[in-house]
Amino acid sequence: MKKLLRRVSRRVWSIGIYAGNSPVDLAPPAFVSNPVLTCESITDVPAILVADPFMVRVDGVWHMFMEVMASRPGSTKGEIGLATSQDGFRWSYQRIVLAEAFHLSYPYVFEWNSDYYMIPESSDAGGVRLYRADPFPVRWVFVKNLLTGPVFLDSSVFQRDGTWWMLTETSPNKYKQDTLRLFGAPDPLGPWSEHPRSPVVRGDRRIARPGGRVVCTPDRVIRFSQDCRRLYGERVYAMEITRLTARDYQEAPVGNGPVLAGGASGWNRDGMHHADPVRLEEGHWIACVDGWYEQLRSPVELLRSALRRWR
């Protein structure tokens, strides 16, 4: 039945803006017209998906980096696009800012030593790749491979108590997505070494794959996870890291259910799988999120798909 549904339907992904009083209490603001970015927003490449948004505010301007699934002649792969906003609620797409010969997604952007860096998901290239903006935000230069190996999905870095940490999903079976590993380093350039308690999640598809930025406040560290048990990207859970030292790691779920899930209707009715909350000056939070709904394919799309399979 699932295979049949995939043949007659497709997922439509979009990006929205949520807000709230904490990074785990988020909802769509009444004054925001969600989704704020769709495939139709992309003007420089034929796009069939927009997802995985991350944002930073630089010199009073919000910059959002996202996966754009570009359907070019002979190739369909993820590239990294940029949108900007003056207020964080109304967005304008700008351009593709990073494209490689391999698939890119999950553009985890962060600041370090007055420079901006990005760790996009690049498992197809066999490692965790670090890029630096030169200049920000339109050009990204490859710096080095932080880790090498067959599977590192949605690597997410954060700093705590003088150490940099990386969480990344590493299940060799891409359909399981049930193993979360933890690495540490003195700074983002490394060297990165695996934590003695890693993997910190084993055999749990609900909380293993990262689902957005790790949020660090003075008293809490919260990570987000994609629930991939029944469907890929169905909902987002929050886990609080309650103990993190050179020898120990402990975490606990935040609340009794997901912090993001599909709605009754609309652009995200069937699922959500990503959150990037950012704290505003007045103490409130704003987050870029993504979501999807299942749409029946048109007769023309079904015919083209059948012809491809027949050939």
C-alpha cells in the first residue's frame, strides 16, 4: 500500500515561521501567512522541495538557509538556498548559495570567532563537511572534512562548557535511522573524537535522527529529533540533555508528546520534521520550521512516471 501511495501521490514540502515563549512551546502566529516559502518561491532553479531551514540574524537582517531540491536536466539533488527578511516573519528568496556534485541538505549554520560556518548534510560525499562564508552570506568555501565515513546524517553542533559537541545519525541502514552518535572537539575544526557513551541512542527511530538546531540557554540544552517510526518526518520531539561531561551523557524527553506535528489541514497537515528556534531580545522565541502534505499526482505526472519505469 505504501509503494502504491508513493506512485500516485507526492509530498509537498514548505517552510513556515512559528513563535512562542520557549523553544519547545511554538505555534504559528496569527499575523503570519504560512507557509512563508514554497517551491514556487525559488526563482533560479526548478525546485521540487524546500525544507530543513536554519536562520541567523546578522547586522539586523535575518538570513535563512534551506535545502532546495533542484531538478536540473539529468540530475535531481539538494542544494542550499538563501532567503532574507527584515522582521523574521516575511521572507524573500534570494538565490542558491552552495551547490556541489553531490546532494546537500540540512544547512546547519553557526557563528564562531566572528566568522560564519555551515555544516550541511553531505553523506553522499562520505563525510561531515565544514564550510566558511567568504563573504557571508552568498559564498561558502569548503574548509575540511570533520569526520569521514559512509553515514553521518544531519550533523548538529553546539558549544557547552568550553567544548564543542556534535550529534549525528549513523545507522548503516538508511531506512532505520535509529542510531545517534556523539563526538567532541576543542573547537569546530577538531580533531573530533567519539564520546565514551556513544552511541547515545540505539534502536529508537523516534529520537535518533536530529531535527534542527541544538538550543543552549544558561540552564538548559535541548535537542530536537525527527520521528521516523511510521513515516519519515512525521513529527518532532524535544530531548533535554541533562548531563554532558567528558565521560557521561544523559537526556530526558521534554513533555509527554511531540513539540511539532501535522495539523488538521493546510501546508503541514501530514507532518513536520524540523525546527530552528532563535531567542529574540525581549525573551520570546521565533523558529523556522518545515512541513508537508501528501498531494495526488496529476495524470500527466503519473504517465511520465510510468514511462520512466517502463524504459
